[in-house]
Amino acid sequence: MAADLLPNAKPGRGNAPPMLSMAALRWRRFQRHHMAMAGATIILLLILAAIFAPLITPIDPAKQALLLRVKPPSGAHWFGTDPYGRDVFTRLIYGTRISLKVGFVSVMIAMAVGVTLGSLAGYFGGWWDSIIMRVTDVFLSMPVFFLIIAVIAMFRPSEYNIIAVLGLTSWPGLARLVRGEFLSLRERDFVEAARATGARDMRIVFRHVLPNALGPIIVAATLRIAGAILTESGLSYLGLGIQPPTASWGNMLQEGQPYLLVVPPAWWMAVFPGAAIFLTVMAFNAVGDGLRDALDPRMKH
């Protein structure tokens, strides 16, 4: 009858719009978040700049030219030069490598520890939950930044020490988040069905529960990358992070700060690395907000 009344309609389909897959629906939600799209574009450009740094600028970031010290931006040096005659633009590009590596790798370490412990605590409960959560509470009660400073001060400041310390002190929040997700998901029908089929606990955790908890984990990890970059910049600014002559946005900012007070001020040495830190942290935060909205099942199409 419907086909006779509506000759252009296809039998069995009707005129309803095609259903979007879950991935396509989430991508469409993310695209609607303009700040998140702008942040993703900035992050993509930063990653490309870090990968292709030698092609973008052939200048050695550690090369000194004392005759060119503290020169303002020009055609030869787009972002000017620093007190040692080094090209600020080149050092900014190479500093991107340090910031992104510290951010991504330290968060990967934190995720490996936090997701593992949070999964065990949330799924098994009992004494697993008690022990893991008490250890988590101990770490959460510590002032993390001062703990990082103390650990770095005890050892030689280096890129790998910073990554390790940031990764091993950033997991408690993730562990609590994952535990909460698992406490909710472990009572769902699909978990009970998996148990009824004889699936082992570890298979249920990694094949059924964890994939359904990935949304909040990805959002939290994205926001923590911004925090790790900011912490590394702060440590380098205080002289406890990446050591010169290796380029880091934090130590570039520290070197340029005194030149803001001279007359005329050499503003470019502090403004450009400060702007790089600001834009990068804001970009990751915007992407995190966009992912939170895109992955929220309560959001409308």
C-alpha cells in the first residue's frame, strides 16, 4: 500500500534518512565544536613542525653568532635572535619536539599505570580495590609539583627523567576515573552475558568493559597532555627541566624574561615561546572539550 501511494519510495526502506555509524556520528559532533576543530588544526601543525623541523629551518638551533645577538625580527630571522645570536624561530620549532614528546610519552606512562590499576580496582573490588585506592589516596595527598621538583633535584635534570617523573605521578586521577567507570559497567547486561558464556575475567575486562570506558579515558588523557606540557615548561623555566643549549619553550622563556625590562625591550625572546605554550595548552584543552561532547552518549545528534 505504501509503495502504491508513494511511487518514488523504495519498498522496505521508506523515506527515513540513513542511520549514521557511531564513529561518523561522533565525528559530526566533534566537527560542530569549532574551538575543538581549531585546536586539532593547531596540534596537527605542531606535530608536522616537530617531524619536519630540519626541513622547515636548516639553521642549527644551538649555533651561536655573537655578532647577531638580540636582533629583532627580520627577513633573515623571522622571530629575531637571542642573547647568544641563536635564531629564535629555529629554537621554537625544535622546542616543539621536546614539549610534544614530554606530553605524549608521560601521559602514555600515566595511562598504562592508571588504567591498569583502575581496571583491577573497579572490576574485582574487594581487597584489590582497598589496596589500590589507599595507594592512590597517598599519591593524591602529595603536592605533585613539589614532589616532581624534589625528585628532579635529586637526579640530573634530563628529558627522560622529566618524562618518567611526570608519568609516574600523573596516574592517580586516571586510576580513580577508570575505577568509577568499571564500577558502573561491570553490572551491565553485556558483562553478565559474557560471564554466562564462560569468558575469563581478563577477557571481559579488555574485550568488553575497557572499550566501553575509553571515551572518558581519552578525554582525560588529552587534558593531561596539556598539563604535562605546562609542567615541563615550568620546570625548564625554573632551571630544573630541559637544560640549555637544548631548546625548550620553558628555558627560552626564562632566557628572554630579563630582556623585557631593558630599553628598548627585546620582547620577542619571551613573547614567542610564551605564545607557543599558551596556544598549545589551549589547543589540547579545546580538543579535550570537543572529545567530551562528541563521546557523550547523552548528546543529541
